[in-house]
Amino acid sequence: MSRRLVLLGLALGALMARPAGAVTVEKVTSPGGIEAWLVEDHVQKVISLSYAFHTGAAEDPADKSGLTEFVASTLDEGAGDLDSRAFQGRLEDLSSSISFEPAQDFFEGHVRTVSPHRDEVFDLLRLSLTQPRFDEPAVARVRDQITKAIAARAEEPNALAAKIWWRSNFPGQPYGRPLLGAAKTVGTITIDDLRSYVQTRFGRDQLKIAVVGDLTPDELKPLLDKTFGTLPATVTEPPGPADGTPADGGKLLLVKKPVPQSIILFGQAALPIADKDYYTFLVLNNVLGGGTFSTRLEHAVREEKGLAYSIGTGLSNYDHAALLFGQAGTQNAKASETIAIIRQEWARFAADGPTAKELKDAKTYLEGAYALGLDSTLSIAERLLFFQTHGLPSDYFDRRKGLIEKVTLADAKRVAKLVLDPAKLAFVVVGDPEGVTPDQVVDPTD
């Protein structure tokens, strides 16, 4: 199944820590017109490639929900003359990995290899994208794995909370459907559907590429054409979702489950990356619940009251939605008080914003943590790909610090008041909480 990474070569785990400012990005264009962002690093004989097609699960037909996941889970199950066992065995012999990652708006892929095996591994990638086998035994096995995963997630509280939150807040919309799909829809996906997906949705016009490691621009250019050049020049992108915001803002939905701990998932609309106030909101999230130091929610819910085992928030950006999510886990007896305090802190933070010290600490943390995350060729390649898929410039590594530094206390207070709204905070609780009066008790099987 896809995303089982073959990590046999120790070189693939070689760390290359560096400050963000030391990352130099070069735009490389092949003779065939394929562009990639390249960071050369010849210290280790390691190469990482991350790429994405601008197509994803949000474009899957409703009656074929889970198609993108199914494709991602079968592309490494054999290609060209190599069946599944031979394909995976060859990667093991080469101490390399090829993986595929579905998302709502993008279909991503990642390659890790060592320099001596570069050409052969890139050729295996070419085969998987252009000549996947989709052999019946492999497809049947993957279908069974996905179906079992769907059943398992239906019983797992965190996954269940996320499923209900998305389904209720984006009803009838692609974002409201799980990436895995449903057992019924996955059962209808045919080998022809898998082949059609690859042939009609993987186009060079939808492709973004990032490469980091031991190769030069002149070495990369022919590799780009050889690997991706036989893909269709253009494809017709299927219709995707309309822009949307959570439909159940302010409501609390309950999924009754006989477990000792309630999972509380909450979220509201946020700011897209392109918004002029995005970096202010990024800093605000770090103060509210997204940092590792004592955030507002951490202090109020966990440290001061001892109500939750954990609590935190994070930003999620999609093509057609921007969201601020939070999650907490607590004893059933403490769920009602936990929810009440979350709402109180949300309202207090919206009204007052952060203190000067909180703002300074958050900015310091965001700058330092970002640089620490650049600890391998793959992590840098993934960041570069994110820049491309979210419309950020190639010198974003250098610009980011300045964008965060320019956030003022006045900005932070203004944006907190503008965006945060406890009345629009949508909750889903999974468990058997005491004292919680939901707006609706939800049957997860509906």
C-alpha cells in the first residue's frame, strides 16, 4: 500500500540542519519547459524530490468518493514490467523510497534516494506515473485495506470527530467527504477509474516540483524531462468545491460513544494565506493555542483548571476554505466545563488580543521553530513544494522572518477582534460527556 516508506538506507536519514536564511533556491527550467525549484546540497549524497498535481479528493465524483486515496494507494503496486513485489523489491535494493500522498486540493508525491541510484529511481517514478499496472490482485488487496481503514476510523474518536465536523460544516460539499471515502463508494471504484484518473488528472500544467540535494541544475534539467516529460501537456481539471465557511458555526454536535474520555474538536473560519493579515493571525494562533510554551488555552484549561490532558490549535488552508481548528481531550465529567472555558477564553482573546510579552514570545518561537524544521533534504523539499502550491515566492525562507517581525500589537488586537468569534465556533464532541447539552446528537452512520 502507498506511503509505506522503505527506509533502509541510512543516508536517507542524514540530517542537514541549517538556518532558514542559508537555503538558496534556484528556479530550473528543463529544455521541455518543466520548472522545478532546486536547493543544491552536496554535503550528503542524498536527493529528495517533492511534487504535486493540482488535483485532489475535492474533485472526486461524489459516487466515487475515495478515488484519489485509492490511486495514491495503488501507484506503487507495480509499474511497467514490474509487478508489485518486483517494484517494491527494486526500491529496497536501491535503498530508496517512492510515496504518494492524497489531499483535498493536491495529489503529492515524494522520492528519497542516494545519488548513485538517482537515474534508476527517477525512472521508477516515471513508470509509476505513466505506466501503473493496477493489477487485479493488488487492487483487490488495496480495496480491502482501505475498507478496513474506513471501518477502523469509524470507531476511533479523533477520526470520528473530524469526520462529523467536516460533514456538518460543509454539507453536500467535497470538503465534507472523508479522504478515504466510504465503504460503499470505494466498492464501486474500478480499475478503469484508476487508469482514467492517471490519464486525465496528471498534467504538466498542474505540476509543481521541488528538489533538494546532491545534483546541479544541469543534471536536473534532463531528469525533469525524462521523468515528467511524457505526461500530458494539459488536462481539464474537474469541477472542485465552491468557496465556503463552516455552516454549523456556534453549534455543538455530540456523537455518543461509551469511552472514558471525550474528544472535543472545535473550529471556525480563519484567514487565507493571501490575506494581508495572515501573518498577524499566524502569530495570534501561536498565542491562543498553537505554540509549545504556555498558550492561553493551555494555561486556562490544562494548567489552571487541570481539565484536559491536552489542548491546542492550528491553521488549515485549502483552495476554498481557511480554518482555525482546536482539539482537546478530557474526562467525560469535565467536558462541559472544558467547553465553557474554551468559549470564555476565545471571547476574552477576541476582545483584548495578546499582551506585548505574548506577542514577542510568539514571534520568537515562530522564527526559531521554522528554522529547526529544516533538518533534512526531504523537509526542505516539502517546504518548497508548500510554497509553490500556496502561491508563496521562492525566496520565502528569507522573507518570512520580516513578515512576522512587522506584526505589531495594534495589528494583533485589531485582527483578533476582526476574526475570532466564539459565536461562530463549531464544536463536535465524541464520548459520553456529563452536563453537555448539544444542539444535535449525531448518528455517525447516517
